[in-house]
Amino acid sequence: MAAARRAGRLFWKFFLSQWVGMMLTLVVLTTYFHLTGRKPPPAAEGMLFGVIPLVPLAAGLCTMLLTSLGLAWYLSRPIRHLSWALHQVAEGHLHTRVQDRMGRRNDEIVDLAGDFDRMARQLQQLTESRQQLLHDISHELRSPLARLQVAIGLLKQDPASFESMLDRIERESQRLDGLIEELLTWHRLEAGAAVPPASRVDVIELLHAIADDAQFEAQARRQSVRIEAPGEFVALVHGELLYRAYENVIRNAIKFNKVLGEVVITAQVDVERDELICTVADQGSGVPAELLDTIFEPFARVAGSENVQGVGLGLAIAKRAIALHGGRIHAEPRPGGGLTMLLALPRSHLYPI
């Protein structure tokens, strides 16, 4: 019934628009004959409707009816499919696609259907990723909470274990605090929330400061950090976010590096593109080629990383922060074993957030 009403409305819109067009044509012709003093061709006796010849009027009406019916039929079916698809998506059926229902048409409505399918596909991917993210967050929060409950239970059963259980409770509390801080940073970047104002920062000097702090952590793991970053690279950046991005990448390399291994940080300016190219290479077990893009997703884990401390948001935050500055980041296998992270940062290319 709704489809019939929609087709009827289309018919009358087309019919009235053509009727107005025909009337305007008659007005223009009448004005032309009046201004020029010419007379219209004589019509047969009894074939006039006032001053309008009946034959052209009847022919025009028939043409209007037929073209209006044709256009209404031609457009109502794809519009009906689009309306159905919109209702399906509104009800949560994000797998709905409509372009295949358009048949062999090749017009602007089919292009619109393609745009709709792309929108629905993107909405489906975003919804699925959000659901997976919520699942991962609940899992990451549940683990330290469960260990806290176990530690409290053991402490109640055996008060003599106070010191060891207190250390465990402190570690799990710190883990929860770190997870919440990472989640807040991730949410702030994803939601486009306010961040500290941009300022001019020497990024190479920033890298040296991070490397000094990382060396202290690496020594505790019987590793070393070496940095090769001469000169300077002053850029307009969000210093806090950029510091977090580089720190997450470097600390991630230390976490997965082997004992007695070395993390090598290099930075050099690409004069032609006016950007800083930074690489962070470790000597760990590396990442399979098919998972090199996956490691930048929230809470991503690869085989062998189950026992590595961390919440799984560091590289995701780094990628979002670098992208905010118009840069790019990707991972590639390191020759001889390990992983190399490449970060490219333009001198001044901030996206508004």
C-alpha cells in the first residue's frame, strides 16, 4: 500500500510539472503572437477550446499521462528498495545491501545504492569492532580484578601472607590504573576530545629523552637501547600525545626484545618530503607477516605474547596519535630476526580534533 501511494505521488508530481510546462509554453506562444502582431495558423471549425486548439491539447495531455506513468514506474521500484534498506538498517540489520536488487539499471539511483551499501558496510565494521572492543575491555578488566579477589581471599585465610599478598594487590592495582589510563587516552583520541594545544617541539630531542628513560627499563631486563638521531627537527605537534606515541613503540620493542638484545632507534630528516623518519628495531621473535597490520588494533595479541605485561593499547594509541599529526606508522620484519617499526612525521600537518 505504501509503495502504491509513493508511486501515485510521483505520478502526480510528474504530471503537474509537465502541465505547468505546457501552460508556460502556451503563454509564451500567445505572448509572441500578441507582440509580433502575427496570427496563429487557423484551426478547423469546432476544434478549439477557447483559443487553444483541441488536437495539440489532447496530444499534450496523452503525452503527459504516458511519460508520467513511465517515470513513476521507473523510479518507484528503486526508491522502494532504498526505503526498505533504510528501515532494515534502522532496525539494526547492518548486513543489508541494496545495490544487487537494482537489476541492470545504470543510473544515479544505482550510484546512490552503492553509496548506501558502502555506508552500511562501514557501519557494520564499526559496530563489530566496537563490540569486540567492549568484549576485550571487559576481559582485560576482569583478569586483574579476579586476581585481586584471589589475593584478598588468600589473605583472609592466611594472615601470615600479608606482605606477599599486599605486593600482589599493589601490582594488580597498578595494572588496573594503567589500563584505565590507556583506555581514557584511546577514547580521547577516538572521540576527538580536547587535547593540550600544539606547540613547537624538537622531536629529535624528545626521542633522546625517551631513549634515556627506556635505557633504564632495558637494563633491568638485561637489554640495551641505542639511539642514532643527530641534528634537530622542530615541528608543530601535540607534545604529550607524540611523546606517548614514541614511548609506546619503544617500550613495546623492549617488552618483546630478547635477553641481551639491543633496541636500536634511528631518526633522520627526509629533506625532500620535510618529514622525520624514525625506526625502532628490536631483536625479538618478530611478528608473522599476515599479522603486521593487526598489531595496531586495540588489545591485539600475537602468539607468544600472552605472558608479556601490557594492556594491548600502546600501538593502537601510537598509530592514532601519529595519524593525528598527518604521519604514518607501519611494521616490517627486521633482517636477522625481530621487528622494525617505521614512523614518519611531517613537520607541520595537524588534523583538527
